[in-house]
Amino acid sequence: MYDILIVDDDLFALALLEEQLKSYGDFFTPVYASNGREAIEILSHEDIAMLVTDLIMPGEVSGWDLVEYIENFHPHIPVVVITGCSDKEKLDALRKRVRHILIKPIKVRQLVKIVTNILNEDITTGSLKGISVGAFLQLLEIDGRTCMLEVGSSPRNKGLLYINRGKLYDAEYGDLREQAAAERIIAMDNVRFQIRALPKVEIRRRIKSDLMSIIMEAMKLKDEEAGAVAAQKEETSVAPSQNDLAAAPIALESEALPAEAAIQPPEAGEPASDASEKQHEEELKTMDIAALENMFVSLRRIKGYQTAALMNFSGEILLADSVETDMELENIGPVFNDVFRTAEEAAEKVGLASCVELVLKTPDGLVVMSCSGSAAPVHFHLIALLDKDGNQALTKMQLAKLVPQIMKELE
């Protein structure tokens, strides 16, 4: 599944596009931002496969600025522009920098066709795993290939190698660039390769060393790191002291669940479905709180984040996180929970599917809510409060990711 970032300051057009793209969710997931600043924040935190952006947007970051930002920091992300601009000279210059330009008004089917064609084109250019980075680069050198090679062991740990006629021209890995980045990438193990077309912007040759020299430096770096890890393990593998041994049973006992938290079998005559629901409610209360708290860390990176909570269907707060110590979530959380529950019930009454997401906007802030869905084994709500400049798009995206993680914890 690929995340496609769509940016437009016209909230009505964005909402319409969001509704029309729901039926295409099997192949890609649209992520929405209402301005360029939100888009940059999402691009810095998420693994985005494509950017679709309007050009003329108010604020400090326009669509033109986004195109430039992609060229400088994410040149592997293809860009599709949607615009009402009629300046032929500007559009002709822009076509050399992006994959496609759509002139407003657009048809959703036309946009979907372009997005899927670009994704398919990039995917079918090649994907491979089970070979070392150095060996694969040598194959490309022999073949004289021109491409951009994405190398990664996970979505969060990957780098880019720019190859022209078999020669390594440039590299990116996190904050590293050029040969330092190439050495780090070549030293990676258990990677998957994705071969993509080079972006239309000019790729300058910033790496002057020959490939074999770079591979040798990468192997030296790998050996040094392996030695450092081994030395650290040796230092930390000290026999436990008598005090540590004495404290161990106490630590183990403190981790045991209290007797009253144990799941009780259903009482005689109690319906099986109700018993199952109650069991899941109990499981929700006795979940690994540490795991959930770690999940909530992703919200703290969002601009404008104030507080968040996990609540059961009745509005009881099971877990809360906050950067605002004076925020009384215990009092206001259940109120917003009731609003969400009412919206779910209203949606079902008019023949729509149950509401799984709701955003309330006030002059001073935003309330973003997400839900496990009424068909889920256990029904719970997530709520996040942001200030008025908070990133709504990224918050919605993170809450949507938290829901299945919590469900998995309950399995």
C-alpha cells in the first residue's frame, strides 16, 4: 500500500476529493494537507510515495515551494501538479521538473489513472532482495545502467544511490550526502532494492572515487561498527551482584497482574456476545500500558499537539498523554466522546456506514477523533487535541495508524 500526499488549500475541493478517492483504497492511501507547511511536516515524518499538489496556495509555503523542496530533499518522490495557472511559459518550465501537470477542473478518474500509472511504472522498473549492496552496484556498473537505486532494510532505514551509465554519481542517507552516505548504504545488511527512473532534475557527479574504493571503505566501516558492538556487549556482560539477585524476585512480583484484573468467565445465562465484549473491555484495561505509551510518542512530534487519550465506548479514559499539564482531559474527554458516539449513531440511522473519524474545529483549536469501528471486537475511541495551528492532516494519519496497533495488542 502506498501513501499519496495530496495538498490543496481549498478545503471543499479537498473534502470532495477525499470522498471520491475512498473507492480506490486497495492500491494507494490518500493523505491530505491543507497547506504547504503541513505537507512538509508530513513529508519529514512519513514514507510518502507521491506528492499531488496545487500550485497557488496562501501562506509561507506555496505549491512552487513544495516542488523545490521535493527536488532538494526528496528527489525520489514523483510530483503531480494540479493547477489553474494558464501561463504557458511557466507550465513548460515546470514540466521539466515534475511527472505530470493537470489543469483544473480535473476529473478524479483522470487523477487516479495518472497516479496508478506512475506508481506502476516505478514498481515495474525493478525490485530485488537477497544480494549485497556492493555486489548489486557492481552489476549495475557492468550493465551501464542509469537509474536511482533505493536501498533499505525498513521504511525508516533507507538510502538513495544515483547512478549514471553505471557510475555512482551521488548518494543520500539521512543527514549524510555523497560518499559518506554511499559508504553507509553499502554497509547495510538484509536490504531490499527498488530501481527507479532518475528524476528529471540534473544529477551532478558529487562522488569522484571509483566503486571498488567506496566498497572497501564501507566494509571497513562495517567491521569497525561490529567490533564496537562486540566490545560494548563484553563490557555490559558483568555477573549480577548479590543486591541485584535479591531485588530480582521483587521486580518479577511487581509485574504480575492483580487478582481482580483476571478475566472472569461469563456468568450463567449471560449471552456469549456480551461476555466476549466484556472480556475485550477487560483486556483493554489490562493492556501493556508501556506499549501504548510508546505508540503515543508519535503524536508528540506533531505541530500544535496538546493532549490525547484512549477511551472505551462509554467515555472512560484508559490512557492519556499530554504536553499541557493543566489540560483536564478527564472532564472534557467524555463530552467529546459522546459527540463522536452520537455522530456514529446518526450516520447509521441515515443508511451510512458507521462514523470512524471526526474533526471538530474551533477558533482556538482542533479536536481529532478516530474509532475502532462498530464491527471491531472491542469498541474504543482515540481523541487528540491540538492548538489552532496544529497539523490536522498528520494527526488524522497517526490516529488511523494507532487504531490497528491497539487492535493487534488485543489479539
